[in-house]
Amino acid sequence: MSAPSPGLKGLADPWADALWRVVREGSEFDAVDMALSALESGLDAEDLILDVIGAVQARVGAEWAANRLTVAQEHTATAINDRVIGALAHHPGLRSRSTGHLGRVAVACVDGEWHALPARLLTEVLRLRGWQVDYLGAQVPGPHLISHLHRTGPDVVAVSASLPTRLPTAHATISACQATGTPVLVGGAAFGADGRFARLLRADGWARDARDAAALLAAGLPGPSLDHQIADDLPHLADQEYTMVARSAPRLVRETVAGLIERFPGQPSFASPHTAEDVAHIVEYLATALYVDDTPLFRDFIAWTAGILEVRGVPARVLLPALELLGERLADFPRACGLLSAARDGILTGIRGGDPAGLRVSGLEEPA
């Protein structure tokens, strides 16, 4: 297998292009060989992990969103990237740098979060920088995480969440960890590009990426604040809209799908399991937006969904009747109706503006 041969400066991009090609082909052994070759050629280990493997994984997600990778191909590529990281973690030259002299960190994904690669990337970067890391992996139930903290006493717990729908669970996890006296650092797309949900949920720190996390940990996080209750963080929850929508989610999905079938009897696709799954995602994001009281979260999710559908040949306007039916069933919930109305207006604005899929909002536009 041939490898790129640029000068040491700027090595990461050519190696990322080369790794992408073998990952795209599903060649695990070639991917591992290429990563080890990059390391031996002089590429810094942290740059290899973040700017090569991390960059390739980001491209995997973008290619799936643009309908250029199937779900199976996306899963395969993600698994290969995870195995490449595992191979690097066992490299003798890198293992010797994991001294643990800076302290101990527990890294875990919140319960329900299966996107574990960001947490794995963070784990290896912290080990390279001299931390002892307990990597707990994907979907860690809160009670088990708390048990681990009591048993091992780490200096910090780093909590990862990629999907915004995990924010209610993340909030409970953050508060439970802080109750043990352990500072909580959070990261991942779920917390917003600007970290606004990390601040809302009272995390002790938020990191934009693994390098940022390592810098924050080196500087030291403040101790957790123990003088507040979860209910004090989000006073808007007193209206019970989140609780009612979350508890009635299965019924809302059933009634919305039934309404679509009744309203469009000539469209058998509305009776497919995919429609029920899509409506369930809409309801789940609606409940999450109610929890954090954030209109852009729901509006942008609907725009992203419109883009995903459009590149798969489904017009964005098919979302409008589902939003309308949900609005009819939630007429007594003013915040929910406001979220649904904002999402509907976003789709209509996109259609009138010649951007029917909301591609510019969702970041799914074709590369130049």
C-alpha cells in the first residue's frame, strides 16, 4: 500500500485523504497499517488522532447526510476508525506517555448515547498528555457512573453527548456527579456549538474539542456547585409542557401517523415504519426543546431533517402536515405550539427562498 510523502509540516491533510480512501473501501487492515505508517513517518500522535482519524470520521457523517454513504457503510467506517484508535492506543511508543501523573479522569457517554467515538478521541488525547483515564464507553447508565466515581474517586468526570435529545439525561447525570463532589466537564454536539446548553445545565466546564478539554483540565476546573436543585436550573419546566409531551410521546406519534394516513389516503408511504420513526424523532426533539426552552434547537433540527429528506428525493414540504397535526394535538401547550410554528415558518421560508431542503441551515450543501 502506497502512502503519501509530503514534508513533515502539514502531514495531516494528505494522511486524512489517504485514510478516507481505505476507510471508504471498508479495508480495516489497510487503515491500521496506514495509521501506523503515519506515526512512524513522524506525524505527531495527537495530530494523527484528531486531524486524521477525527477528520475522517467527520467526513463519514457528512457523506452519510448527503446520501453518499449508506447506513451500513457509515457503521463500517465508524467501526474501522474505532479499531484504528485501538491499534494506536496499544502502540508501545504511545503507551509509555500515559503516565497518569496529571491525575485521573473518568470519560463516559450519557445513558442513551451510542456515538462513542468523540469520547474515545478525548480519552486517547488525555492519555497522551499524561492523564490516567477510565474510559467507560457508550451509553453509561447514571447509577453505574456514580458507582464508578465512588469506587475510583477520579479528579474529574468528562461527559459526552452528541444528540441534543440526550440533554435531559445529561442534566440529571451532571447533577448526580456533582453531588459526589466531582467536577463535570462536558462536550459533544449536544451541548451546542457555543456550549450554551452546558452553561444552562450547570456543568463545571465545557470543551469545544479534545484539545480544548485537555487545556481546561490542565488549568483545573472549579469545584462543583452544590447549592442548587435541578428544578432551580430550569424554572420554565414548572409549566409541565415538557413532562406532558415526553410522557405522551407514543400516543402523539400514533395519532400523528394515523392523521397523515387519513389525510393522504393515496400516499402509502405514510403507513411505512419510516414515517413513524421520523415522527418519533420530531416529538423527541420537540420535548427536548421544551426542556431547555430553546426554539433554534427544534427549528434547526426540522431544517436538518428537511435537508436529509431532500437529498433522498423526498420534498421538504412533507414535514408540514406532520407539524400541523402535532400542533392540533398540542393546542393547549403554548410553548410547544410556538416551537412547531417556528419550525413550520422555517421550512416555508426555505421553500420561498429557493432552498426547499434548508440545506444552508443544515450544512448539507454540496461541496464546491
